[in-house]
Amino acid sequence: MARAEPTAKRAKIQAARGKKPSVHGKKLWRLGGATRSLLGKLVLLLVVFMSVPVILYSEFRQADSEKRRLLLESVRAQGLLVAEGLRPLLSRVEPSPLPGLNDAVKPLAANFAGIKVLFRPASAHGLEDFFFVASEPPVPAATLKAERDRLIERGVLDKLAESCQVQVPIALRHLQDSGTGELLTSITPVTTKAGCWAVITTHRSTEMLGTAIDQPYWKTIEVRVASAIYLGMAIFTFGLFYSIWRSIMRFRDMARGIGEGRVPGQGFAAQNEVPELSEVAEEFDRMTGALHDSADSLRRAAEDNAHAFKTPIAIMRQSLAPLHRFIPGDNPRGKRALEVIEESVDRLDYLVASARRLDQATAELLDATREKIDVSQLVERMLGAYADSLASRELTLSTAIQPEILVRAGQDLMETVIENVIDNAVGISPPGSEIRIDLRRAKGGAVLIVRDRGPGIAPENLERIFDRYVSLRGRQKDGPKTANARHYGIGLWIVRRNLQSIGGRVWAENRPAGGLAIVMGLPIAS
């Protein structure tokens, strides 16, 4: 019979199957096209959010720098006017200007937070010889002395002490004893016969303290307020993106759960909690329903067609038995005709079985079963069914199988994959050679490798052997010759399609010492 041996092996495998694992598992996570697009937009938005503040900060800092320059020029000009207004009084020798200096300063301080006057006698030359002689508003002597010491410490009076000629540019923040902020904006010298006078102006206005004078620009009030608003907007925007991403990921998990059978009887619409995705969920329910119906129709059609064809084929095969008795042995043409008919019936039987397998494989692609399968036990159990086949071909088998490797797949689907690959290895292996089977965990999944010592495959055909209706058996220059009529190139095609349906993959490699390796990547069940 055309498929007697595989059928017998399948019977042994089915008998040894035992209890199926429970239906669980989580599919390997891969970003779909929509998620990648959303991620790309998020990256672009991140770049915008990072570049815009830099550009704006640079522009605003430049504008503030210009504003600061104009303000300082204005207040220094005012300080110069104050000094010029006091010059007649300060230049007077007799009587001394000191008693009336506070009264003279008071009306000039209307546009300032304060005006102070330093004096150093003509006979003195050191920094310590400067003393505050007037202040509006009045300030205690101890506070004035401490302020003078700060000016000396920060080098503000150095140039003034040298010549008492040049107006000292200054922008110096400090706190008064009351805790009020104050900004020293100008020191204007006035040289007289009595000595060196220095008129100091200070400001407390918001216009001055709100600028970046004597502090980094990022410390200004407007920058801090803008930063807080911008940060809040960024958090809201990225939170919105995260919410959309979570909705997409949850929708993906819903699809995974429905596909794996973890939520039987429930659809997208029943589980969806995002109103905007309700119509999408309903469309997905309609599509998944159509896929389930199509898969069931294909399975029923495969069974019905196989049964309809198998009956007349069996009748034809039974009808050939009496013909052997009626045709005499000395009639070679008659005997040859019977052999041709028998081969054609066998070929037709194989074609019907192949068509059934194709329909079932297509149904699995549309509606693949998802279970936790212990592939380690499954491979060992199936290899036991090949003992007779290996012995008849004088083949040796070596294995390296890690235990308890669980894969998300259907039992029948994995049996079909393993059976087709092992059948392929047995069919092309020369007598006395070795078949090597390895199953191990790998990064992100598991790897099942079946190695033989057959003739191998030309490099340009390594990918083609997984195409539909491509069979290279019987065309190799070396190795056993097989009847190409029995191989229509669907076994490895089914292997690839079945693995793709569960998120796996398969490829072929020529072995350095001769032979072929079929490598299968399997998704691990969590």
C-alpha cells in the first residue's frame, strides 16, 4: 500500500499519546506594523519636545540679555545723573557736606530702592578706608559696614580705589537684613579735594529682579513658569501616547487569548473597554468568525472528499485481484498492463491522501490549535515508532533532547511537522548512515534540528525545498534513488506553513561533512 508504513507509525504515535496538556501559553511578543508606526511618531514627538525648548531658550535668553543690557545702561545713566546732582554739594569744602548729605540724597532716591554714598579721604588710599556716610532709606551702621566688606570681598571697589574716575559697571544681588532682595546697579565716582566719593544706586523693582542680571537665565521666574507648563504638557502628551499604546497592547493580548483559546466563547467586542475601538472589535469578530467557519469547512471538505475518493479506489484495487488469475503467466503485455493499473491506483491513492493533508494544513493556518505541548516527550515518543523503519534501512539514530521543553501548538500539528521532517531524513539517508536529532532551548524559544547523511541540497535550492510541489528526491547524483512519483513536494511545505502558523520558522543547512540539517525554531510556552 502507498501509505501503509506512515499510517502504522501514526497509529503507534496516537496510541502512545496519552493525556493532552492543558490549553495555556503566551505568544512571543512582536511589534506589529501599527505599533512600529506609533513608536516612530512617539520618537519624532520626543525629538520635537527636546529640540523646541532648546531653540526657545536660546532665543529668549538672547532677548533677555539685550533687555538686561538696556536696563543696566538706563539705571547707570540714572546713577550718573544722581552723582551729578550731588556734585555741587560734595565739592563744597566749607561748611562740610556731610551733615546735609542725607537730606540731599532723600529726594533723589524716589526712582530707586536706595541710594548710598561712600567716602574715602584724600589722604587715604586703601579699600578699608572707604566708609558709608549717607544712606536712603537709613540703614544701621553695622549693616553698612557689612555691606562695604562684601563689596571689598567681591572686588567691586578695586577699580574705584585705583583712580576714583571710572564709573564701575555692577549688577550685584544681595539680601538685606530684612530678607528683602536688592540689586546694586551702579557705582558712580565723584572726585573732590576732600577725597573720593562713590554714589551707589540699588533697585528692588520686579522689572530688575525678574531678569537674569547676576544669575543664570534659567533661574528667572518666566523660565521656571514656562518650564513647569511645558513639563506638564509633555507629561500629558506622553501619557496620552502611553494610554493609546496600552490600548493597542491590550487589544493584541485579546487577539492572542482568543487565538490560543484561553478565552473561549468570547470575542473582541465582549472584552473591549475602549469605546473608540468598538467598531474595530466588531469587525475583528466578524473576520475571526469567518476564519473559523472557513477552517471548519476545509476540514469537513477534506474528510468528505477523501472518503468519496477512497471508496472507488478501494473497489478498483479489489477488482484487480481476480484479473491476476485470469491473465496467464505467458502474457507479458497483460501482466504489464495490470502493473501499470496498480501503480496508477497507488498513485491516485497517494494523491488523495496528499490533497487531504494540504486541506488540513490550510485549515490549521486559518484556525491553528494552541496547547502546551511537551515537545521533548513528543519527539521521544514519535522516534519510538520509527524503530522498525530505521532497522530495515540499517540506519542508526542519535539524540540530544533537553527535557520539559513546552511549545504552544496543536498536538496533531506538531506530530505532522516532526513526522514529515523525520520521514524526509529517513528517505534520503543511505544505508548504514546516522540520523542525529537535537532539541534544546535557545534564546527566545527552542530549536529542533534533524540531521542526516544524505546527498545534501545545492545551495541555490535550500530555500526552494520548502516551496509547494518542489521535490528533489531521485534527482541527486549521490545517495539512494527513490521513486519520485511518490514525492510531490508538500511535506516540507506543510512543515513551514505549520510552523509559521504558531510563530515558528524553519530553514535548511548543508552539513560540512555531507548531509542536510533541517532547523526548526519553536516558540516556547510560558
